[in-house]
Amino acid sequence: MPTPLVDDFGREVTGVRVSLTDRCNFDCVYCHNEGLGDTRGPMDPQDDEMSTDDVVRFLEVAAEFGVDAVKFTGGEPMLRDDLEEIIRRTPDSMETSMTTNGTFLPGRAEDLVDAGLDRVNVSQDALDPEAFAEITKSGAYEQVLEGVRCAVDAGLDPVKLNMVVFEHTAGYVEGMVEHVAENDGLQLQLIEYMPELTGKPEWNIDIQRVHDWLSDIAVRVEHREMHDRKRYYVGDADAASAESPDAAGLGMVEIVDPVENDDFCANCGRVRVTHEGYLKGCLNRNDDLKSMGEMTKPEVREAFREVVADRVPYYGEYLVENDRGEWEINEEYIGA
């Protein structure tokens, strides 16, 4: 296996997150479109989207640099008719996953697995149809539930439910935790709301309260090196002694909490790719975009080396705390 590139802060880059489109059939109130802001366009394919060959060429180069995992995102990546071909042509050395709203999984989940998709994250912010419609501006609640079932039946493992935790959804967290504990094949990923990307700071809640609650009810807690995350196993205490942590009656809940978290940033090993073919070293920044040019392999290699060399932890370096405990931009990176 090739040796991964390492940035100036000692962080190996072992994963890439590739946006295939900024088109989406939902209009979620918290969406930040992979940090780019609300740039979603019409539903028809756009000329500025990377082609199938462009995406595959990038992944082949990333594999040369020891990247062993890719997550396809959007917008909604399943709006790409060539998604199965892209996955099929992804280097065999990479674990392949996808984030989707789930509406197109019925009828395509098995084909995606056949193409080589390993696992999937499905956005599901509530188990109540009215609340779901309010958050997503979509009436596709039943389609999403069916999509999740199809993903499990097709053998995708795990199927993670993504839930953004903010004022609109905080009251549904307990029900969602119970839901994944009671349904085999499901895991829950609670994602901290990011007001710096979406505005509306009044929607924010204290994510530490969720950590504390899960710590109280969990039968086991694991610590992951990636992003310094914690995993909480909740449910039937008798299942805690089972060989498999995903045994029936025991659900896994993970919290993604990057806001003002320098430990999270210090453990980040992922580079992002926009649907237009720009590399970015950090979700929160758009002043570090690097073009891959005409997408020839030499250009892609050079751009990849540069974006890794220029990666800076957002909290703790790009943003630093002042004497009042406030985060402010480190002047060293202004204009960089």
C-alpha cells in the first residue's frame, strides 16, 4: 500500500469526500452544500459537473497516494445516472461509501452493491412525517424509509442514519436512538449543527448535553481516533456481552461534533472535492480551493500534493482563541 501524504501538522490524508453534483431534490433548512453554501441549481445535469472519467481519474491518483476510502456526496449523488459506473470503476483498494437522502435507493440499492458500494449514510432527521417535511421541504418520508429498508436488504453494512441535531430536531433524538437499537443493520450518526456555515445561530443547541445523556444510558463507550469521536452503544444491556457490538438490541450512536473542537480538526484525515473539480482541504474554508486544471493525471497529482501541503486545522490554527475565549482568524492565514 502506498504511503499517505502528510500535512505540516502531522495528519495523514487517507480519505476523500467527492461531491458529484450540487443538485438535490430536497431543500433541507440546514444544508450548507459541502461548505459551498446554497449553490444548488436545476435538476438537469450541468456542464460544470465532473465527468465520469474525471472522477475516476482523480480516484486513481488518490489511490497512488495511499487514500483507501472515498465517500460520494452531493447535493444528492443519486441524481447522477452514471453513479453505478463511477463506483464500479473506483480503485479496488478503496472502501466506497455514499451519503444520500435515500429517495432513489428503492430500485437501485442492489445495483449499487453489485457495482461495489460498501456502505451508505442516509439523511433522516425525524421519524415523524410532518417534522420530516418541515426540515427537508420534501414529502418523500415514506420513500426514505423504503430506501433505508432496501439498503439493509441489499447488504450495505452499515446503513447509517444521519441526523443533524439543532433546534428543529433535538426533540426527536431519543426516538431515533431507540429506532436504531430496535432495528438490525442500522446505526445513528448525530451531526452537530454548524451555524458558521448555515447562518441561523439561534438554531444551535449544546451538543455536550447529548454526549452527557448518551454517556448515562450507554452500556459501552468506544473512542475512535478519526476526528477524536466517541461511539455509544445503547439498548439491551444483556447484548453488551455478545461477540458482535451490533447484536440485536444494541444500537451504535456516534456524534460528529466539529464546532469549536480543535481535537476534531487535529484528527482530520480527509480532503474534499467539489462537483466542479476543485480540491479543498477543509469543509469550513473556501479560500483554499485548488483547481485540478484539465484533469490530466499530472495536474491532479500536483493539485493533490498542494492541497495536502496547505491543509490547516480549522480550529486551533486557522481560528484561534483570544484572551476572551472567542475564536478569531489567525492573521498568518489571511489571504493564504
